[in-house]
Amino acid sequence: LYYVVPAWRGTGIAALLDSQAVAWLRAQGCRRARLSVSETNARAIRFYRRQGWRDTGPRPGKPGELVMERAL
């Protein structure tokens, strides 16, 4: 789980954080990653799509959340 506070949004720090998380997961041998995001958080969904994540549908048991996945 990671979150960028409003004061830092739009600065590029989120892309750096995402790339570091992906690099760490790859180094651990992971081949895929998944995350959850609120269906109403359009800004985050757009960000994740730009970073290579894809929407795989609703999160089971968590109404209002989407699952996004990325190949590593």
C-alpha cells in the first residue's frame, strides 16, 4: 500500500514511487502485481494506467474497489 499526500501530487513523486515498488517486486522474483483502487478515484486510475497497470474488474468482497494488475 502506498499513498501520495495531496501536497506532493502532480510532482512526479508518484511515478518514482511506483517504479521503485515495481523494481523491488521484480528483485523479489515477482512476475505480476495487483493493487486495489477506489472506483471513484479517477485520477489514481488514470495514473496507474499510464504506469502500465490494467483494470481487471471489481475486487471480490469489496464493493466500490477495482483490482488493477501489472506484469513485471
